[in-house]
Amino acid sequence: MYSSNDQAQIENDDDRDITPELWQEACWTVISSYFDEKGLVRQQLDSFDEFIQMSVQRIVEDSLPIELQAQAQYTHTAHKAALKCTLKFGQVYLSKPVHQANDGVAHLWPNEARLRNLTYAAPLYVDLNKTVYKDNSPPEEKKYEKVHIGDIPIMLRSAYCLLAEMTDRDLTELNECPLDPGGYF
């Protein structure tokens, strides 16, 4: 590869080429360009978006079905057999943040949530398969689509935030600061 003279020459060149001051300046140039491109909160936003888009569905797929077993009911006149019910969750859906208004459902904007002391959250829906097992009967299976199972808080300026793709002018009209990078709940 290299002779000992070549190696010594490379080490000498390295010593002469970069001083601690130049190295410090180069480091800060790289750091500044990273933050100019990505911003301070890009990592949090990307992490939240990945959680919503991929991890929530994976968690549901990896979960075992929920089994509910009712005890047999005995009365003085009859005996009701025990029932077993199995719930299996399927596809997960998340909409944009909304709230119930007098005239139906309306978008929930972050500033409105702040002023009304509401959680800036979006409804989470899931497809559900319910199977009921009765004694000596074939199982009864029923499918439910987009069942509301709860709400997930939405990180400001994430892909699911209503402010995500707005212009500075639009943000100002909604009483949001255009300089706010988001990345919080």
C-alpha cells in the first residue's frame, strides 16, 4: 500500500492543511447548513409522521384478537349458555383534527383548540371483525368499517396537522405565527 515515507508525508500534509480554527469553522458550516435545510424540529415531525403512518398499523396487526367470555347465566326457570366473543382489529384510519359543533363536525384549528382548552386531536378509526360463538351453533361473524375507537393528539406542523402545507399569509389569517416550526402537541 503505502511506504513509510508516503505515510509520513500524508501525516505531515494533514498537520499543515487544517488548523483547529479551520476545523471549528468547517464543523459550524456543516451544522448550520443542516439546520438551514432541516430546521430544529424536523426529527420530531418525521418521527411523529412515521409513528402515525406505519407504527400504529403495525401495533394493531401484531396484537392478538380480544376474547371476551361471558359466564353461563342460571335462573330458576332457564339456563343461558356461555357466550364467547372475539374482536379482531384491521385497517386503521386517522382523519384530520375535528370537533363536534352544533351543526355537525368541523375542522379544529390549533389556535381554536388553545383558546377553547381542547386537545388538538384527530379521530382514530379501525375496521373491526366481531365473531360470536354460541353453544352448538356455527360462529356468527360481523364486520364493522371505520369504528371510532378514540382520538390521537396531533403534533403541530406534522403531516396530519391542518397547518402543514399553509403559506405564511394563511397562517397569519388563522392567528398562527409563521415562524413557529411546530414539533409540539
